[in-house]
Amino acid sequence: MAARALSSERSDHTLQPTALIHEVYLRLQGAGQLDWNGRTHFFAVAAKTMRQILIDHARAHRAERRGGDRVRVPLEAAEGSLRCSCDDLLAIDEALAQLERADPRAARVAELWFFAGLEQKEIAEELGISVITVKRDWKFARALLACYFKSTHG
């Protein structure tokens, strides 16, 4: 999961999969006793934690550079097929936050898809919904994210 999350990052990223896993572990350990409701629940929580670590790292890296113009981010970059810069990752996080305000469940589906790499069946299990609902939420999420990128970066 960490290798997958980092595979879409910029090539000069300073975090390695092992370091990312260690950071996730430390944050989960620091959160106190969590009751895991199975494998997918663990991966869902780990994905959310991993997303936050990557966002924090991107913000710190961006702060070091002191700004810069925003970059256009195609939705395909968010799906991990391309390498993402810090600006791309921050734009994806901002888009997911917008989606969460519009439809929290669709945002959760997108987060589990992007950051955890869960399959639709696993997402459905984690969220307690049907696979058909996951597909519908994913379709909505893609459309809203595409509109967001088009309006803010197009």
C-alpha cells in the first residue's frame, strides 16, 4: 500500500515506503487503542493516515520552496498513473475536501480507491454498502473531481 501510494509521487520524493509505513504505525499507535473491524477497516484507517502523512509532507516541501504557481492536475494523475508533484497532491487533497463537503460517502470511496488501492468489493465491505452503490459513488466522485479540476486548474 505504501509503495503504491509513493509510486505516484514525484521521483525525488524523500519518503521511502518503509519510512511511510513506520510513520503510519507511529500515528496509529499514538492514537491509542483502536478496535479493528477486520482487514478492510484496518486498511481504510491506514489509507486515511497515509493520505494525511503525504499531505503534511507535501505541505512542508511546498513551504520550503515558498510558493510557486499552481499546476494543472489531470484526474488521471490522481489515479496513480502519473507521478504527482507536491502541488498535484495538495490539489488532489483540496479536491477530495470539496467532494467530502458535497458527498462524504463518495469522498470516502475515492479516498479508499486512490490511497488504499482497495477493490470495489472491499470498499463496499468497509463502508457497509453494495458494490453497485460503490460504482455509483465512484462515478459521481470522478465527475465532481473532473469538474473541480477543470474549474480551478483549467
